[in-house]
Amino acid sequence: MLPTTIRKSAVACLAAAFGASVLAGGVASASDYEWPRMLRIATPGTASGSFASTNGWAPVLQNQTGMTVRVVPEDSEPTRYVRLTQRNEFELASVSSAEVRFQMEGIDGYAAMPPNPLRIVWHHNDTPWGFVVRGDSNIESIYDLKREGIRVSLSSQSPPMMRTVREALPRFLGMTPEEAEEKWTFVPAGSYVENCRSVTDGRADVAWCAPISAVLSEMEGHPRGIRWLDQPLDDTAGWEGWLSVRPAHVPAEITLGVETARGTHGLVSNFLYWATPDTDEDLIYNLAKWFHESFDDYKETHALATRMSLEHFRTYLNGSPLPVHAGTVRYLREIGAWTEEDDAWNEAAKERVDQWMEARRQGLEAARAQGVRPHWEDENFRAIMREHTEGLEIFRTRL
């Protein structure tokens, strides 16, 4: 049976973290910091748990700092990435670590985008995910999806979500993606909400959704209701197939979200707040300080806000393959929640990001020099990018 969580944070580290603030008297408090006039935070769409929970704590930050805090929903993952990294429209963005892996490695729809690195600022939530069907569906088990003619919703706004249903789900079922293409009909959905609603609307038989999303509460109230399909945690072969495609996911029992999902076997995917490496270090330091010190002030603003504690963040960091912003590192080190071991893996993660960024830049330049259109569906372009990134280590959860 596969583990349901990555290993817990060290008790000694946490004890130091929560007690060390009394030793940091020489450092100015967040209240002494001159906050910028405005802080802009990007999240997934308005029906997402990320949008709702960010709108829970943002007013508390605004009241305590005097900043104008704007929460901007952007349902398209690639567009949110561009707006953060190229257009500089946000200081923070809520994105899953699985999505960031696609962004850093240039997978699928990100392949032709200018590569831009990201850094972790703070833990947002550990979002549960599962497969949902309508209440009157004749699909009783996830293994029933092996049948011919199944209509699978395809959420086109997120490359990782597309890969999940096209590749990870077939692998879990012991099928190849090619077999799935022959057996199933993929129903395109232009947004995450449309992806989920396609089940209750009758356009698709099954969709991959997060039960914490507002749209799932709406779907639960549908006259025919909804049901969730177990992905049994003891299906070792199935999970090995799944994780070969989506290595950052963590198999787990779903304990958050709509009532119909609770107790279902599925997975969790960590969402974090991200910034670009050149985002002002003092700003990120003081945001990290605020997230920690004001946790009791905002933790009840939304159920997901309880997942923003230092303990949850530290647990995630124990398995993180992605680098942390210098401002956050500075704060965690100050309170005793960052070790020399953390320095080692974080430096290795930054170096890995740099390697991917440089390899992809060279690949884009080579494609242009050869007159090949930079498009992720162009096989000649994909071959060039594979040539330049071959052998690079992927971003896989550290176990």
C-alpha cells in the first residue's frame, strides 16, 4: 500500500520554529516594514477553493498592513503564468506544484513559452482531487472506465489536467494512452468549471475535479446528485502507473471538500503561493513573517486557510523538489525552521531550474534558427526540445 502523505516534518525543527521567534529581537517586525501600496495575487477561477480561500485572508492582510490587496481570478493556467512572469501583473500567484513542474520543464502547452523560473513563497493548501460521475451513472467503479464509449471531460485550460485524463488515468487502469484514445471520447471543456459541470450537464460521463471547489457544492445539489470513484490506495500497480505520469501527486483519502467526496480514495496536490526570483526579497520576507505570525488571525476565514500553517508548510518542504524564494528562506532560517540540509536541496533545486531554463532557451533558439515553428504540437519542434533537455532531472517529490 502506498503512503498517503509525504513524511512528516521533524518535531525538533518545528519546536525550534515556533519557539525561536523570541530569539529574533534584533530583526524588525512586519509592522515596522513599509509595505508597498498594492499587492496583487493571482488565483485560479472564481469557483476554485484557491480563489475563495485567498479572498478569506487577503482582507486581514490589508487591514493589518494598509496595503490594497487585490485577488485576481485567472482560470487559464498558461495565461496566469504569462501574466506573472512576463507581464509582471502580479506579485504572487496560487499554483499547484504539479502545474509548476510543467511550467519549469516546458511540458505540453508550456513547451513554446519563454522559460521563466519561479520560487515558493508559502504553502497554500493540499488540494484533494478525484473522479466524479453523476449520481445516476452506471459507472460504479473506476475500473468500469475501461469500457468502450466512455466520455471523459478534457479541461483544456490546464495542460497537467489534460495529461492526467489522457495518460495518468489510463496508466492507473492498466491501459496505454493509445488504447484510451481508441476507447474513449474526450469532451473538450474551456474552463475548470465547465470541465466539472459537464458531468451534471450530461455532456461527459466522468471528470477530474477538486471537491473543495464551489462548483462541486453546486453539483451536489443537482437533482440527480454526484458520486466519486475510489482509486484504491492498495492498488500499487495502478498508482505506479499514475505516478509515472504525474510524479508530484500524493495518493490519499479525501478528507476535505463536499460531503460526497469525503472518505473516497484519491490524491492530494499541493498548491503554493509563488513569485519570480527577482521579486523584492524584503517583501517576500515580510509576507512569510505575516503568514506565520498572523496565522491565528486568518486561519478561520476559510477551511483551506488552516492548511497555511508553518507546520503544513514545513511538511511540504520535506519533500519539495522546487526552490524556495530567498525572502522566505531568510525568514525560516531566522526562526529556526530552516536547516543546512534545506540549504543543500534548495540550492540543488535552483540549479536544476537554471538548467531547464537554459536548455529550453537554447531549444527555442535552435528551432527559430532552423525555421521550425515553436508550437508544442509541432513534432519537429518537440524533437528539438527533447534533444536540448534530454538527460535533465525532472522535478519529482523527494521521498
